[in-house]
Amino acid sequence: MHAATTEGLWKLNDTGFERLRREPYFQPALILDGGGRATIASERNGQVLVDGTAIDRGARPSLARTADGATHLAYVSNGVVQLRHSSGTRWSEAETMQARDPSWPTLATSGNDLRITFIGRSDHGPDALWLLRLPDTVPILIPSLAGNVTDTWLTLNFGLTSARSYYRPHDVLVTLNDEWIKVFPRTVPQGRYLFRIHPSRVQTSSGPPAVNRLGIRSWHSNGGSYRTTSEFRLSVRTQWSEHFAFASSAEEVLESMEKKVVNHDQHDLAVLANDLDLPVAAPEPGVVEFDITIANLGEGTSRPAHLEMRDGEKVLAEREIPALAPDASKTVKMPLDYDGKIETVVFGLRQSKPDFDPTNDIMVVNLWAPRASPTLPERSAAPDEAAPIATGLEPATDFTLPSATDNALIRLADYAGKVVLINWWRTSCGFSAAESPRLVSLYERYRERGLVILGVSDDTRESVAAIPEYLRRHGITWPIGLNDQAEFKREILRETPGDTPGNYLVTRHGRFVYLGLDRDDASWRRVEQAVTQALAESAPRAAAIESRQLPASPGFALLDLQGRTVTPASFEGRPLIVNFFTAETAAWAGRVLNSIAQTHRTPGLEVVGINLFDSDADVQRAIARHGTTYPVLRGTESVQTEWIGSPKSWATFFVTRDRRIFKAILESIEGGLEEHVFPRYAQHLLNHS
């Protein structure tokens, strides 16, 4: 072994290192020929030298010798990497390699192949390691997918938001980078699908992130429900990979290495629906077979596993899955004794050893709507008696919603003693459009006998402006409320599909029943029958729906951002809007709350923000982003629990002057109606509390 140092050239023998030359070598690089003769490159006074001869201005030299005997020299000069070659005593002209702020170039050989690695600036993140494979002059970022992808697959998971039979068959096209991957004709795709893709279809990059465009397009020519969810993952297999950690300490390096971002040798089983072909309409009770595929997407052979089909905790069917090599798959039939009532089944794997990605081990499949429906009692036995509770009936609870057409508030309790048909609908729903003329006819026939229809719109911020025109076009004159994500959603929609159009009936005696979705003639006949039966009941002597009793609001004693203690007494005699938020959820209502604070403070209303456990910097950024002018307090877990009841990161409470909670809105949705709903409730607090 030889070594070059600032003290000279050394050779290791049996007794230790022997100095062969006494000459200082700075930034030395050393290679030996077949006879053991050393060639040394070094830096001195800004010059690159090889065996003492100046070659060029530069630094950080590196040497290598290929199998053909040629010597190669790489070094940094004027902010680029230079490369020279020599087969004797003369060096070639310098070749410039593309690099940005390079340092520490290193040559390596394999036969006559030559490659250079160096540290250089990257477009994103810290400096990175780059690789040049000569004769290429464009470097590749390491680790990189460029020229390294051997296999690619796409997993796509379709989820349904309600029962399968509530959908209508339609066409779905899946594309990747505008190339067709899969067509689902005249069906309702559901579950996790695996698609093998040629690596050439995937965009990769050695610099900025590459964009791959996944398209999911659907075609349907009739009104119906097509609301689904989808999740996807694009995965690649590479010939090689390396892990680099840029960290300030050894602990950070170890922590980054523990995060499993690359599967090197583990198996990874996935439950797939590639061979699943379920009818859209509910079948007759009997045996229904599910063709379920298990595929190994990992890098190691799996162990035998156990596949179960469950309804809750009940195991409906099970199959043994043999050991699968990487890329292998197995399709099994899972029989279900369908009784017309099971709504969801879950397929799950049990394994003796966890695999790389456990989220692939479970697949949920929505089945068909139950055949049995709640029934109304025929009629009361006597005028004074409340109707007996039949299957599906329970006491109705009061709710309040803002009107979609004026500044009024709609309260269910105002219609006690009437037969109230609550219609859950949406302007963009084809089924709602088909149902509206029937509802208008029903209302005209029976409103003199005590029928009230309350419409509740499922429209979001993007479509709420279409409501007035929809009502005019269909001749709808009954009250229409907006979904405020409060007690109507929590207590009325809580155990129903939530799709439109759905109908709920409140009898004269204050009993509540869900009538189901109205999407065919049989469903409409059920609505008509329920209304006529309920109208036949005699009216009760006392109000059957009690007005909602407003609960007392909890207290708080919290510090504001200046360290002062704030309590509800600080706002004595003024109604409050209390908004719990984090830096991430501040945008859900930050703008509208700030507007309310500015316009309603003078009349006497206060807005208070309670931040949930963000850093000072994150809170200040959220305040600056929304121009917040109202007080912001530091929340505690105890206050969060007392007000919200759970560790939610957002909630808004409308509190009256006498410290009663008029509205508790515990969640927001994308496209939520805060800008339409919150000012209405703020004005109500000023006018009526």
C-alpha cells in the first residue's frame, strides 16, 4: 500500500511505513501502474501538478487509470470540472463537464469505462452528489431515477361514499401522462387496482421534480350519483439506490435512515380488485362470489398469509394465501351468503410478519342498500295518544339552519304538530332535478292538510349561487336551508348515506324516520305512502317537538399573545364568536371571522381566536396571512376538551350574551359555507341574544 501526504510518498512494508519521497503533496491523488510505480497529482499555489509538472490552474485533483493504460485527471477550475487524458507524456486539452459550484471530483473506472462523481449545487435542498458517466457530459443527481427504472406500477383505489346500488353505471378512463391505462366500461369501479406500466411512460428527472399526470375521466349520460373518492400511488423499481443524509448530527443521520422510504428486501402484499366484477344493482339473496387478488409488490418473497372477509368483527369467509415471490399474484374466490342486509365487507390480510406497507393489506367494498326499509305506523289508536314507535322511528330533535333565500333562520320546532318532510338535495344532482316536480305536486296536494316541506341544500361555496334559479325553474316555494355543518349534520345525517336526494319525515307527534334515497319510482311511492300515513294521524294536544335548550358555554382563562390573562368576563355583556384553530386550519374561516370582527365590533359583538398549540412564529404567520385584528389566545388541552369534547384542530362557537351556546360548528369541509353562514349567525347574536 502507498500513501501520499504533506510529508511525502510512503509505502507500507512489514515494519511500517517507509518514506520513498520527501516532498509535500497538498490535496494529493495517487495511482500505481502494473509495476508499482506511483503517479501523484496535487495542488500547489493554485496549480494542479502531476508528478511535479504543472498542468493547469485548479484544485482538488483526482486520478484514475483505465484497462487500456490511459491515465485520466479530473480537477476543479474556475467553477467547473475539467477532465484530461494521457497515454504517454502529453496531456489532452481540457474537457469541461457541466457542473454548478463543484467540489471534490472523484474518478473511478470499470475496465475502460470512466465515471466522475462530485459534490455540487442542486435545484432543491442542500448540495448533492452528482454522477457523470463518460462520454456523457450531463451529470445525474444521486440518488436518481434517470436511466435506472426497471419496473413501474400504479395502484389506484376507488372508494364509494354510499351504497353501491345508489350509483348508475358509467364509463371511467384512467390515463398516465395522457396515455390510456385502463377503461372501465358501464360499471362502478370500486376497490384497489394494480396496473403495470412500462418505465418509458414515467417522467423522471435528475434535477427539478418531474411531473406525472394521472387522469381519471368519467362519462355518463343520465342524472345520478357519481361521487367517489380515489387514492393513487405511482411506484418504481430501480437497479440501484443509495441513501444520503445531510444532517447536523449523527443522531439526525440515524433518524433519517430509520424512515422506510425505499423497500430493499421486504415483501409487500396488496389486496386488489382487478378481478372483482360486482353488479351495480342489488342481487337476490344468495351466494355472491368475490374474486380477490393478492399481489406481492415488494422485493422479498412473502410468507403464507391468511385472507379474511369480515362484516365488522364477524368473519364471513377466509382463504389461505401461499408464499408469493416478488411480482407474483394469487386470485381466490371469497363466497358471501348475501342476505340483502349486509352493507359493507372488509377484506384483510393476517400475516405472521408485517410487510413493507400495511395500508395495502385492507380493502373496503361497499355493497348494496338494505332491502328492508323503516315503516310508519298506520295511525294512532286515539287522538290523545302519540303514535307508537315503529321500526326506525325515534323522537325528532330541533335544529336551526340559515335560509338560502333571505336572512331568516329556519327552526324545525316552529312546525311542531305538522307533518314535516325534510328534503336533502343539491342543485347539481340529476336525481334531485327529477324529484323536484314530484315534490311540488305533493306539496300542492297536501299543504292544506298540514304538510310542510323543508329543503336543506347540500350545495357548497362554488354552487350555492345557483339555488335561487333552481327554485324558480322548478316552482319551489317551501323554505330552503343551508347546511351549516352543525346539529343538522350531526343529528339528522349521522347514520344515513348523506347522498341526494334523501328524505326524512317528522310526524305530527314528533317522531322521526329516514325514508331513504329517492332515485326510482319505488322510492317515490315510499315517500308518498309515508306522507299520506302521517297526515292521517290526529294532531297532538301539546307541542311534539321541543325547542332546543341552549347549553351553557364553558369558561376559560387563557393568555393572549402579549401574556395578559383573558376570560369571558373580559367581554361582559357582549355576544362572542369563539374560534379554535391551528396554523393549518386558520384559513377555513379566518377571512370571514376577521370581516365579522371589523363590521360587528361597534354594535357589540366580539370574536376570539384560541390557537391550539402552534409555535409563536406559526401563529404570527397565520395572523399576518389573514390580517387578524381580533384577540388571539393560547389554548390549553383542558379548554379544548371542555369546549370541543375531542382533540379537533378547528371548531367555532356562537355564544349569546348570557353565555349560552347558540351554535356549535365542529368541522368544516372543502367549499364550506362559512362566508354565507357565519355573518347570519353573528347578526342573530346581536339581534336576539
